[in-house]
Amino acid sequence: MSKTTLQFILLGLILVLAQVIVFNHICLFNVAVPMVFIYLIMRLPITLSLNWTLTVGFFLGLVVDVFSDTYGMNAIACTMLAMLKRPVLRLYVPREEDLTRPEPSMLSLGTAVFMKYLLTMTLIYCTLIFLIEAFTFFNPLQLVLRIIFSTLLSMFLMLGIDSIMTPRSEKRL
């Protein structure tokens, strides 16, 4: 196994443990739930085949489902997020050659592009997971509030994780 593969496995384990042990028990003002484990899907190398990306997304969601008692909801949403990863990235980076590294990050995309990419992906995931969870439009205001505030909270936390993941010697000023 390569060093990069081991780093992704370790990152996945840490994110899943953090999600299951800590973040699943946080619900700010009964609307915002942080979803940080999806950061792994967003950081998967663009060179990884679609089949592997979908497989990683599915199993990542399935592991969170097993420990969260959510009966496949995360598996569905993560698989869909993995499927949309490349098209969303192409919205902001038309040519893959423009990436300085194969993994999308603040360092490889730049701050503005990475924040747009992170916001779009997190919004897609939160919309999917809350629509699947609610399975109704009974209270649309509550649903929209949960989607917006969970997206913002998750994005803020993932920006912090990305900042931690970037080696100090490579950070831009």
C-alpha cells in the first residue's frame, strides 16, 4: 500500500470515529448537525476511478449507518455525493490539469474555489440526508433551516480539518 492510501484509510477511521462518537451527539439549536465524515469523499483523488469513488462513498456511509442506526440513509447520500464529486469539481475547475495536486484541497484549488466546492458538496449531502430522513415536505421551513445551518456548520468544521491536514511548510500566506 502506498503512503497516500494509508493516509486516506487513517483519515477515514478518524473522521468516522469523530462523527459517531462526537458529532452525531451535537445538534445546535435543534437544527444544525455537523457532518464531517463526508470530507473524506471530497478529498478523494480526482484520479481515482468512478467505481472506486462510489465504493468508498458507499462503504463510508454504510459504516456510519451501522454505528448511527440510520438504516442506509448515509450510504445512499454518500454514494450520490461520490457520484456527483467529479461533475461538481468540474464546475469550478474546468480542466483537471489546473489542479496542482490530485486531491482537492485548499492548497490545490485555492481558497475561493475550494470553499465553493466544499459548500456545494456539503449542501448536496445535507439536502439529500435531510430529505431522506424527513421523507416528507410537512414542515418545509424546518427542513430548509436544518439544511442551511448543518451545511454551514459542517463546512466550517471541514475547513478547520483541511487547515490541520495541510503541512505547515506548504501553507500559503
